[in-house]
Amino acid sequence: MNPRQLKLVAVLLGVAFLLYSPRFFRDDGAGGSLEVTDGFRFALTDPLTRIDIIQVAARDTIRLDRVAAGWTVDGFRADSLKVADLIPVLTNLGSDVLLARNPSNHAAMEVDERSGRRIEVYTEAGGPLAFKLGKRDLTAGGYYVRLPDADPVFRLDGPAGGYLSRDREGWRVRLIAQVDTSAVRELVFSRDGQEVVVRRSDAGWMAGDSPADTSAVMGVLRMLPSIRATGFPSEEDVVAADFSAPQASLDVFAEDEGDVTGRRLVLSLRFIEDENAGDWLAREADGAEVYRLATFNINRLLPERLIP
């Protein structure tokens, strides 16, 4: 066989290898690459801007968006620590544990087109780059995962599967407010039409001319550094809530020598009781996000007995 014939054979073998090799690789210009060889690879080369977690059967999408102030989830503030945990593991996923090649297994593993979650990732270069996240492998741990246009299914170990299986509430910020209590000078409580003003003085906490219940005031002050929601209301409950006429409120003032009153409003919360749910809705007076608070926490923030 002459050199020309050998060269032709080499070219043909190379073409055949590309066509029939089980290797799959794509760099679609969206700031990352997807690869299936003997393993699963999902890598990003550009900064993330958006993550869509699509719950296929429910036809619901949880959208994490990068904004100037950080990250949001469906327009609400996202928990920055949880997003910070997700990003480094999501930008470089990999698995060498092959579990199935036959598409007939996809439905049982919830990596088919009708179940599981489809993860779509956008970067500054564009997108989406996507992969399918199935159910948890109860035998060995990890989650089933595959690329949408490839048959092999792998087991994805590590925290990524758990992170991406959170529900919407799991991504939202539960911290309602934080107050530095060292400078708190005055507390104004209102509940069921009754208002009590408690002020710090040299003699301690006073309600008018009478000493306030110190244990009750200390209970409020212990909550102020970290007031956390117990949950979130539905959109319908938020629309129905009229915070212009709340059933209770709490205003917190700190010392401020630069103000003519000598004080500055640092927190203003409004509350509405949800008798059907057995808890309360809470919102900052000038805020937009609404939270749920357990009645137990409301009773600590708005103690009924402030004057012994």
C-alpha cells in the first residue's frame, strides 16, 4: 500500500472514530461545556448569571437570578450563603459512576423528559447549558444525572444534588431584621388597639412613669438581633393581607444625637393574624416581602404584660 493510500485510510479511520465513538462533547459558546465519555462532566468557564431549576412534572420553575445586590429567587431575596455554597460545586460537576445506558431506565430514575428536574444554567456568555437531575439513589446515595441529549445515566455524589432539590422556600431569606440592641432607646408596642411605649432611662426600662417588666423587655431585646421567619405565605395570602391596618406593630428606636428628637427609627414591623393558619404575617413597614411568624414569637416580640 503506497503512502497516498495509507493517508486516505488514516483519514477514513479518523472520521469513523468521530462518528461512532461513544464520546460526546460540546462547547456551545454559552460559557461552559458538557461532556459524556466514561463519565459525566458539566463545567462552566464564565460567571453565572441565572439558574433555572425546572420541576418538570409540576411545570414549575425556581429561578435564581444574579442582581446588583446579590441573588434573588423568583424576585425575592435569596439566601446568599446557600447560593454561595451552590455556585462552586455547580460550576464543575463530574461523575465517573455509570449506572445505565439504556433509555428505558430513564423514567424509573426520573431523568426522562416527563419527571425529575431540568437544570438550566446561564452565564455572561449566554445559555442555557442544561442537564437532567433525577431522584436520589437510595441504595448508594447521590442523585441520578444525565445530559438531555445523551443516554448514559450517572450517579452524582456530593452536595449539588441536595442543593438543587430544595424547594422555593428553601432558597429564600428567613432573616426578617437585625437590630443592634446596644443603642436601643425606645420600644413602641401596639396590639389590639392598645399602645405601650417603653423607654430606657438611668433607672432602667420605664413604661410611662412606672417600671416596665424587665424580663419581658429583655425577651424582646434577645429577639431583635435576629428575627427569623418560620415560613412564607402564598401569593394569595399576601394579596389579601392589608398592612395599612395591621392588628399589631413594633417600632424600635435607637439613640441619635444628630436628630432633634434624640432618637432614630431602626425597625418598624407590622403584623396581621392569620387565624386559618394559626400564625401571623409580618412585614417591615416600608418593605415588600411578607413572612410568617409563629404565635409564640409574636408573643415574645409583643409581650402582653409589660407593666408588673
